[in-house]
Amino acid sequence: MNAFYTVLLLVGSNIFMTFAWYGHLKLQQMNISTSWPLIGIIAFSWAIAFFEYSLQVPANRIGFEGNGGPFSLMQLKVIQEVISLVVFTVVANLLFQGQHLHWNHLAAFICLVLAVYFIFMK
């Protein structure tokens, strides 16, 4: 069950992370934040990142084998990276309609799946 909660928290964390890192670009596209100073954009992103960390930290604590979880530190990192790229791809394609997937993106995803496979090998 800890593995499930870890992945679920990481997905939520990465949704917030993606909005913290790239949401201001969508706001700029929509002419909402075009007059905001850079410090305002940074504060906006940090406010969103608070929620990312509020999910990321518990995910790592629950999932880490040193705390009784099922994953090594390396496994946690690879899982997080794969989730991060999957979430980014979904959000980018929903928010930024001009972003298209190409064959090289698919090849990169296959490499990520292989990374997960190799990191879980004994």
C-alpha cells in the first residue's frame, strides 16, 4: 500500500510542480500576468511549489525503504522523473495546444520505461 500512496503523492506533487514551473507562461499567454514584475511571477510560482513540496516530502518519506517503504533512493528518483515527464507531457498538451508529440518523444519515453526496468533489477 505504501507504494501506491507514494506514486499517488508523486503524481499530485508533479502536477503542482508543472504548474509552478510553467503555469506563469500560460498566464502570460492569456495576458493575465504580462504586467507582473518578475518577483511577482517568482512569488506566484513559489506559492504553488509549496503544495508540490507538501506532497513530495511525504511521498519520499512513505516510499523510502529506510522508513519502512518499498523503494530505494535511486528507485524513488527514477519513479519521480518518469512521473514528472508524463505529467508534463499531459499538462503541456492540454495547456499549450501548439506542443505536439513526435517520434523522438516516444523514443525518449521508451528509454524512461527501460530506466525504470533497470533500476528495479536486482
